[in-house]
Amino acid sequence: MFAAPFYGRPDEAPRAMIGDTGCDSYANRAMAQQRGAVLVILHRFNRQVIPARFAKALNQGRGHIERMIGKLKRFKRLAQRCEKTPRNFGSIVARAATFGLVKFAHTT
């Protein structure tokens, strides 16, 4: 996941690198440390050296985003990427998010 080059602004270093447990490797941890970024990846259960600190709040935000994307992918047109143009795809994402928001607001 982190093997791709950093495509942000060239004058900015990333403040955090966020991933799931599958991205937990010594290489990813070394790259984050080299760039001066906080690595937000849960350690695997079989890791020999457990990191001393963990950014719990950033990990909770990652979890919220993953659940939201999972709910959006329940819409067949999004999951199969039926819309080819960015404008149409964005409108389908907005419609799916609106349906999710209406459902959430209706149940509370």
C-alpha cells in the first residue's frame, strides 16, 4: 500500500500514514519513521515487537471512513463502477450518501 510514491505537495511531508492491519510491516513502519509521519496501523497479533504508542483517535476516524465506504458499496452501481465519467460517478456517490443520511436521520 505504501510502496507507491507520495503524490501530495512536494514541499509538504505527510503527517500521518493510515492503513489496516494488512499493511503492518517493518518496511512500512521504517518508511513512516523516515518521513517523520505518525503510523496509524494496528499491529498484528503475532508481531514480536509491539509499538509503544498508537494514535487511537486517528484509528477511530479510519474505522468510520471504512464503514461509510462499506455502506456506499451496498449500492450496486457504485460497487460495479457502472458510471464511467467523473461527473456521473460523483452524482451517484452523492445520491447514495444522501440515501444513507436520510435513513440515519429517520432512525434516530
